[in-house]
Amino acid sequence: MLGLASFLALLHSASGQTNLQRLASFGVGSLTGTNVGDSVEVYGPLTEAGDGRIYGLTPRGGTNGGGTLFGMNKNGTGISVLHNFPDRSQPGVLDGIYPSGCKLLKASDGFLYGTTPEGDGATTVRGTIFKVSTNGTGYTNIVSFSNALASTRGIFPSGKLSEGADGLLYGGTDSGGANNDGVIFKVNKNGTGYTVLYHLNELTNIGVADLFASKDGFVYGASSAGGSQNSGGFFRLTTNGSSFTVLRQFTGSFGDGSDPHIFEGSDGKLYGAVTTYNADIGRVFRMDKNGGNFTVLHAFAGAPGDGSFPNGVAELNGMLYGTTFIGGNSNAGSIYRIGMDGTGYTVLHEFDIVDDTGYIPTAAPFIGSDGAIYGTTIYGSDVDSGTIFRLSDDFPGGLPPIDYSLQPSDTLRLSWPHNFIGWRLQAQTNSPGIGVTPSWVVVPNSGTTNFWQLPMNHAAGSVFYRLIPP
């Protein structure tokens, strides 16, 4: 009888390799935006709109030097600049500039929304919220922040907006407000009804590093400073501003809570990544929505062999995917995957400074509708201004690869590329006293997903699996 090890080895032999592809280089060709100004700035996460195209922002470059908003197809073609932001040298232009680290929001009305952290050279504008259509028309600043209204509205909006179940936009600022420690706000999509929900303060949290509005009626977020240890933490706030709760404060003499990221998983728990400076150099975590059961899923070890300083995570079919700023064998960053229970941690790609796909990713990955991972780097390629990359499974010929991982309670998880949903899983058994069954049997309902979980039965012999076309 074949043992479990032989069974797993068979599956492993069918697994594919990952393939990182450079889709575009910043600062060249149609993608005129870059990150090079007074200093190198970061690109924000990418976004996919309803038209299937990818959209993003550059903090510098473009026609005016103040950054760009661009769109492109998922294969790297069709790059177009939708908006050129002005430069600081153009005072009086009431437009935001330098959208460093901002993630565009694809809202339910079909428009893209975003923020800029700065304004014109005359300091009249201290950041903006803007909207624009996916073809670049109708660009409008719906909210402008200013020094004159800093104490009541906040200034320098953070780089992420979220749409609530009520259709309103939720966000935060890094400064301003009654305590000059930032605010959490909501606003209509046309810019009216701007309301401050909470004035942050140094006793709880300072500045909004990440934020999202959940369907449960709360806004969840993270700050990188403030609290009893002055090192930030996670919070939640009712959407009417009536109740603010600190879920967890970071502790440690070096402040183990910089660059925090947080999102809601498909299981209703909170997940994210945070940079630490104690025994490890970054962690992926999970916790309940009330702050309980905080669990470290992975503590990064750093170069060589593991990532350092995680940028954030995204979820696909029960697995978390993330990037790290540095780490890996070349200390140039990595892409990893881990189960939502903390099992199956795998480094999918290690960036290299001599590779033309770029290196040093600074944003959380984005998972497209095709199941591929998209992201950006700040260095490498044609003019060393970074790249846009795509990571997918490479399976030249033959059947699609089947990957596996062992889950708790002796459960086996099989998975295959997202773009092979519709293919069906077949099984064949080699049972004691019977031998290999004469035919392959289709696993019911396996054609509606790209993963399958089943209990292990060590007494039943070995089971072989393959995928067949729909």
C-alpha cells in the first residue's frame, strides 16, 4: 500500500512554477509617471475597475511633474495617462499633488476615487479627495483640505478611502483636527455632507494609516503612532461616530507597530500585517473584530530566505498573499502565500536587483479577476523608477498544476489556478486488496471552484487526483 508521503509526492510533482512578468516600466513610454522627485516616493496598490483594466497612481512625473493617474490592460497593453497632477511650483491651482502611496477606490457608481496628501505651492490646499471616470473624463476635486479649516476638518488625508454600505466615503487624515492628531471622516460622493466622526488624540491613536468600512456598521482602522506606548494600534468606530474603541495597542521599546495594514477576511475576522522591531521584523496577524484572539500567523525572519517588513496582504480562496519591502536571498523583497490559519507559508518569489522585473515592492499586492497577483516595485527596469509586475502560475502544456496543503483536523486542501474554474477534479483510488480502480471518478461540484478540501483516510490507501476540461 502506498503511504501518505508517496501520495503527497505525486501531487507535488504536478505542481507548477510561479512566473513573474514585468508588464510595464514607470517613467518610460506611455507610462510617463515616476516616483523620482526630491526623493524616491512609493507607489500605492493597484485597483481593477469593472472594465477589467488596472488603475494606479504615480507620486511624481507626468506632464507637470506632480504625478499621474493611469490605466492599463492586465497584459500590460493599452497604457494611458488619465490625469496629470500639477507640481508644487504651480501655486493657485486648486488641485492636489504628489499622490504618494494612495490606493484608488472603485466605487459602486463606477467612478474612481482617491486622495492626494499635499496641495499647491501656496499652501492653500493641504490635500484633496478627487473622483474621475475610468476614461479620464470628469476629474473633480470633491473635497479640499486647508490650513484655515485644519482644526475642524483635518489636513493631509491618508492614502486610502473606503465605501460603506450606506454609499458614503470613509477616510482619515494624518494631521489636523481638534488635537492636531488627525480625524476620521465620512462624505458623500459629490463632496457634500463632509462630517468628522472622531478627532484622534495621542492617548488613543495618531493619524490614520489604514482604514475600511465594514457592512457590520463599524469602521476599522490602524494608526502607526499614539496610545500609551506611543506606537499606535488598531481601532473601530461606529459609522455615526458615537463609539470609538481601541482594539489593540502596539507595545515594545522600539514601537512594534509601524506601517500597519488591516482588512476583513471572508470569514469575518480581521487580518493584516505590521512591521515590528523586536524579536522579528514583521508579522502577519489575525484577530477577532472585538480585538480578541490576536494571533501571529507568521513572524518574518529576514534575509536570506525570508521577507522583511510586510506591506500588507490580500485574500484569494482562503489564502493570504503579501509582499515584503526587503528580505529574501537578495534582500530586495519577496512575494509570499500563507493559509488563513497560519499553515502553508510559502515564498512564491524573491526579487533580485539584477532582474529587469524590478525590486523593492512597497505596496500590498492586488489580486485580479484572473487570479493573478499584480503589484509594483520602486526600483529596477529601464530607468530604475520601478515596474508593474504580474505573478501567475506557469504551466506550459499538460494538465493544470494541483497544489496542496495539510489543514487542521487531518484535512487536505487541493487548489489550482483561478482561471481554471470550470475544470473538474477526478479521483482514482489504489486500495489494499483491490489495487488501482479501473476508472477516474469526477468529484461532485468541483467544477464550480478552484480549491477542494477533504478528510484524509489513512486506511483507504492512496488517492490520485487530476483536473479535466469542462
